[in-house]
Amino acid sequence: MSRQPGNDVPPDALDTLEDDDEAVDALDTAPEIDFDLDAGAGAIQAGTAVIRRFWTTLPTSPGVYRMFDAKGDVLYVGKAKNLKNRVGSYARGQAHTNRIARMIAETASMEFVTTATETEALLLEANLIKQLKPRFNVLMRDDKSLPYILLTADSDAPQLVKHRGARRRAGHYYGPFASVWAVNRTVNALQRAFLLRSCSDSYFENRTRPCLLYQIKRCSGPCTREISVEDYAGLAAEARGFLSGKSNAVKERMAAEMQAASDAWEFEKAARYRDRIAALAAIQGVQGVNTQGIEEADVFALDEQAGQFCIEVFFFRNWQNWGNRAYFPKADRSMTPAEVLASFLAQFYDDKPAPRLVLVSHEIEDAELLAAALSTRSENRVEIHAPKRAERKNLVDYAARNAREALARRLADTASQGKLLAALGTSFGLATAPRRIEVYDNSHIMGTNAVGAMIVAGPTGFMKTHYRTFTIKSEEVKPGDDYGMMREVLQRRFSRLVKEHPRTVAEAARAAAEGGPAEPEPAPDPADSEAFPAWPDLVLVDGGRGQLEAARKALDEVGVTGVPLVGIAKGRDRDAGRETFFVPGQAPFRLPPRDPTLYFVQRLRDEAHRFAIGAHRAKRKREMVKNPLDEIPGIGPTRKRALLHHFGTVKAIQRAALEDLARTPGVNAATARAVYDFFHADA
């Protein structure tokens, strides 16, 4: 793979190259583009000139190209079997959709990466799209890693746990599951069926007697050798067999052992086998849709309504349904369902292996190429198929029906959210319905571990990727000074906002003008917005007149105007429904007790309260388990673990001589000197 930055192309490349290529002739004789588009003709001509300049020096090999706007933001990431032909298609004067025309018009620079094969280019494209999130690509949005079940293989007593993220630990991974709830339910049933431990290694290694899980028949007690190593390995092997698809064989063996125990009048042993069989039956019995002839497959079905897309994914492993999940990718309305689905699949499997069979609801143009790319990441050959009949078609139809219903619910929720935003704008005298609402709250205990929290809501609900926490740092803020905390949080938030997303004078004046009372417009369709706004249309602070005044002073010090502020004060008895609202320049007021807008504000306030308390508890927990070794530069988790395993406690490390520290396995002389000097700085 080689990288070719577009900025390295000389400006006079067109003059120095000979026009003896057919593609060059095609460009020179290409008709003018139809400029009856959203973008202006001049902008499209400028973007086309940029693309032509880079195109002249491109190779004919596979690769990935990126388009940048004037600010350096990535507009689009694409892959090509032939870079020269693919990039040249943007500048040949052929009719383009509005989406492509806007993209060309905004293009100010390009960069290229050549690859050995088109398959490699496809994988790189998916990876870059997930990292850079270009505006004109299909975006997954919800790319949180899916949970798995892990049966470890790095100790004599394998551990059964749920797992997310990279597969760095040795063991057997089973999944993915659609939700953590599905993993927890399955792990609980597997514990009852196979009596495997779920405790951490440190907890396991320091036990002197069995824990409660052993007493309630949820663990076989390998920590204190209540079961031999050989017998525990047999239980782990049965669990691997069950999760690998040999469920019937495992259940039949347990049934035979239960019958043998019963014949020998060992009724307690037989009852334990009975309970284990019942646990396994529970795992298989709660499946909504099971397969008869498909052992392993992922099913993808796409539905489109009102310019929005929903992709429903069902996971089938070992002839069992391991749950389903709905995704709502961001894509331009002009894209076909097959194009959206193909781009989504490449991003979906960017960080996880694909099963042997992937069933899709639409025929994908480059299905063979995508299957080859997914096969390179998996240990088996991957097939992508759009079925037309039989059981596979029934599964896709079932997923499509769920996608249609999920998208209908989302559209209904969005419409309801739009009405609430419009009503909120009316209640607080805004000129338009707010698109971005920020709510602030503080949390602390007698001033200790103080944190501020910001939650964000928009046309589609809570925007959790925009949530932020603020550790109170100012020495001028006295412990327990809620007003000072609010002032610091707002100062830091808007100082950074002004720096990263500065508003023009005209925008600030328009925002100030729109703060006056007027009939609000309905909330815009989120599918029509290019991006979620960075500046809030409304700021809510949890508190009364004092908190509101602190927030106002913070904005004045930063120089921000035109951002509406509202304070929410709880009732005398802190009862929900008796809130008083404070708006600068107006008398305090209340909303009717059963007003839907009041319930909406309560939801916003409660979400900010929940998030602030969670951040405070996390900070307090970190402080409680804080280790002095964490403060030593160059001491990471591995060396910290090596020191604690060798000496046992931090006090022993503190008392150790330099020579003893240097003899610790995994600790070099420089690290030993750093640890010794840290604890003997005052000596």
C-alpha cells in the first residue's frame, strides 16, 4: 500500500503531461455539466478544475480517494478498482445527482492511497469512513461494539464473562449478541447449567472459602478446589460444546447422567442434572425465531420511509436466534437501498468477523467483492446472498417487517419530539423551535469530587454522543459553591465553543433577534439537516435565580450573546410538577401541571441530574481506589501489576530497597529508580 497526498500534485501538471490517454481525450471533449442544481455553476466548475488537476497524475491501480473542503474537513471517502477512471468520472461532465454536484462544488483538495487489490481498498474505505465520518458517505451512526460471551483459556479454571471490544484475551468468543441484556440472560443460564465461575482472576486467586454463588448452585467452587481441575475442565468442555452448536449432544449426555444417578438412588445429584438441563432448555426456549437449516448467519433487511433508512439485523448462531438490533444509518435520499446496504455492511464488519452466511434484502452490486473482503478478515469463506425462496427468504422477510415497524416508530417519535420542541419554543418565547437544547447540572458531596454535566437534546431525542462532563478545577470556587461551579462550567463550555465554532457577527445578531417572542416554526426534519448544530438554541440550568445569574455572567464574560437562558427551580417540597421557570427580563412563571411541555422539561432536567450523579459517582469511585503508583510517570498497568504481584502491597513497595525493586520480574533499572525516587523524594 502506498499513499499519494493530493497536495503533492504540481499545479502545472496539466501542462507537463501529454494528452495521449483516452481518458484525457474524454475529459477535454466532455460536454458541460448541467448546472441546474443546488450548487452554483461557478462552484461546480471550480471543484471540477480541482479534480481534473489531481486526476492527471493518478495511477490506474486500485486505491482509496478522499475529498476535502476548503476548511480541510473530509467530504467523501471512496474506493476504486482504477483510481484514474473513478476520479475522472467526477469531471467528465456527465449528469450528476444533487448530492454529487454539491460534493464536487465543495471539493478543494484530494488525497489518495493506492492498494494492491480492490479488496484491500474496500476494507480501507470502510475503516476510514468509520474514523472520519465524511458528510457525503453513508454513516452507521450507532457503531458501538456488540457484546460477546467469552470463555477464557488462560487459566486452569476458565472464566465465563461478557466481553466487548478487541479480542486480546486468550479464549473462545461466542456472538455477537444483539444486546447486553441477551448476554446477561445467557450467561446466567450457562452458570446454572455448567457451574462455571464468573469472578475476576484477582478475586478467584485470593479466595479461602467458596463464595455465595457456590452455595446457591451457580458455581462449582474451583477457587477452593471444591471440584477437581479435571472435572472443572470437563464442565468447560461441555460449555464450549453447547455454545459451538452441539447443544443436543450435551443435553442428551446430561439426561443420561441424570438417569444413571436416579437409578443409583443419588437423587440430589439427579436433581442437579435436572436443573442444569432446565437451564439449557431456557436458553433455547426463549428464542423468538429459530432456524432449521441455517447454523450461522446474519440477516440484514433495509426499509426506507420519508427519506430515512432503517436496517434491521438478526444474529443466528448454532441454530439459535441471538437477538436483533435496528440501525438508522445517515444517507442521502438520492442513494438507492442497495447502495446504502452495501456501504453499511462494509462498515458493520470493520471491527468484527463475519459469519459464513450473510443474508440481505437487496441485491448488492459488488457482493462478490464484499464477500471476498469479509472472508479475508474471517477464518472461513463468507457468502452474501439475497434469497428468493424457502427458509432464507422467510428470515429476510421477517427482518424486513421488523425494520419497517422500527422505522415507523422512529418517525412517529421524531414527529412527537418536533411538536414538543415547538411547544417548548412557544413557552419560552423563542422565535423558532430549538434544534439543540443543552441542560447543565452539578453534583458533589459537601463540595468533594465536584463535577458539572451537560446533556444535549435535539429533534431525534437525547444526543448522547454530545454529552460532556466538567471536573471543577478552579481554586476560586469554594467547596459547595453551586453558583461558582455553574459559572465555571458555562465559561469553559462556551470559551471552547467560541474557539472551535466561531459565529460571525451576522449570526450572533440573528440569534439575538430570534430570542424575542414569536410564533415558533415546527422542528425541522432531521433527515434534511446537514449536521447537528454546534451552538445551542436554548440553555437550561438546574436551579433558580442564583444559578441563572451565574450562567448569565459566564456568557457575558466569554462575550456570547443571543443564547436564550432558562433556570428551572424545583417546587417548595421538590415535587415534580411545581417547577418555577426563570427567564432573564421576565417575571418567574409556571407551566400548567398537566402540560406536555412541562413533562418534557422534567425529562430533560432528570436526564441531566442522572448524568451528573453518574459522573460524580464514577469520580468518587476512582478516588477511593486511587493507587500511589498511578502518579509515577512511566508506570503503566503491566508494571504496576508486576510490582504488586512481587511485593503484595504498596507499603511493601514503598519500603523496598532499590536493589529489590530492580529484581522484580518485568521491571527494568530505570523503572526501579523512578519508583524508588518517587517514594524517597524527601529523604
